Amino acid sequence: MGLLDGKVAIVTGAGHGIGRGHALELARHGAKVVVNDLGVSVTGEGEGRDADLTVDIIKARGGEATGNYENVADFDGAGRMVQQAIDEFGRLDILVNNAGIVRDSTIVKMSEADFDAVFNVHVKGTWAPAKHAAIYWTDKFKETGTPVGGRIINTTSGAGLTGNFGQTNYASAKAAIASMTQTLSLELFKAGVTVNCVGPAAATRITGTMPGAPAVIEADDVPLDEWNRMDPAVSSPLVAWLASDEADHVTGQVIRAVAENIILMKPWADGPTINNGQKRWDATKLGAQLATDVFFTRAPGLRY
């Protein structure tokens, strides 16, 4: 018995890199996979049939997969993608939102078009497929009254969690995805749908655009019995487990997978607090109190 036998999954941006790693891993555990990829460059230009590369690997290994070439940021296209899974495989159980692009530069140099393009692919490209999948699952829940066991697994990054120079578009989008994950987990809980977010670290086409980056690795370049800390598939076992029935108690979480480490991220939490006894703060006195009662703790991220 495979961990995901009988399950049907969609993985977006699965023609290369991390998405391909997820698709191969889900198929290895028995899932039938709709492999989505628009076939664009890392900056979101062009188009192609890169999804077929992953489909061919899955089929060669005895799995079931089909290609999808929709733009996940196109609302109707995202709907067609979800419907394709239902039409071709009879159901949908798992949605892995992974598609993304980068257009890096500092805010002074970044164009509005570059900001919009990155935000559109990452944020709307997560929201639109999730909406169509959510409608499918909540309708099933209303019909049966039984929790449906759907799984949404989104993708954030270290840039989205801690910031990164030259990536106001990408980092902001990835932070939004973490927040979206937590909100969707609340909205879909009653229907029995879990929503989690994974933050991988790997040598991919996207990281390859950065100065001094390691050579790009494709997920199928690293045999299963070998270990490479920058393998794009390093987070894929976590994704497969979150997609399984074993993880039905885990939702609303952001989990990083960096080399051999799996890290549960802590959400924003209250830090040192000062109280003025129901009186309006005096700005001329506030600095001294903050300096002694708040900033003396040297909270992470503050600069002195």
C-alpha cells in the first residue's frame, strides 16, 4: 500500500525544480498527478510544454500523470485545471501550489510591471486554484455531511519569512502566501480540508538567477538513494506526508524544509509590551520608555 494510493493530486509549476520533485514524490507514493506548468522562463516569459517532461518521468516509472498547461494566475484557467483532474481521474484530493517566477531588483529600480507580474503568479496563482478546489470540496461536504479530507499545500520561502534584499515583490508575495494559508485553514476546517505551507530551500532555476548561486539541479538528477542538500526534492517527502491521511490533524502550519532540517515556523507573536494605564502616549517621553522597557531586549530584526 502506498501512502497516497487512490489519491489525485495537482502540482503547479511542476515542469522543473521543486514542483517536479513534488510531483515525482506524490506519484511514487501512489497518487495520480496532474502536472501543471505554463512552460515559461524564470521571469515568466514564453510558453511551452515543460509539464510533459515530468509526466514522461512519472509514466516511465509506472505511475499515472497527465499534463496541464494553464496559467494558474488566470482565474478561468485555474478552474479548467481543477476540472481536468476531476474529468480525467474522477476526483481531486490534493492541491500543491508551487508555481512562481522572479524579477529581482531594488525598489528604486523595480518597475510596476515586475512587481505586478511576480505578485500575480505567486499570490493569485495560489488563490485561484485554491478557490476552485475549495468549491469542489465544500460542495462535496454539503452533499454528504462528511469531512472530505482535501489537502492544500502552499509554498513560501525564506525571503517571505525574513525578507531579502532586492525582492520586495517576491518576498511580499511569499509572506502573503503564508498568511493566506492560515486564513484558508480556518475557512476550510469544517469541511475537513487541511491547508499548510512549506518553505523549501534548493538549487533551482530561480535560485540560479542569484549571484554566486550553486549550479541548478533537477529533481530527477539525484537518485533516491543519494543525498544532496540542495536537491529540489528535499522538501517533497514532507509534502507527501502532509498530503496523506496521516496528516489530517495538521493545518494552518508553515514548515520549512532546509537540507536535513524540518523546521516548524512560529507565527508572529507578542513581544515585550508597555502599558500606559489607559492614557494617551506622549511622544516626547515614549522614546526613553521604549529604549529601557522594549528595545533593551534587542528584538530580532531591529537595528541599533
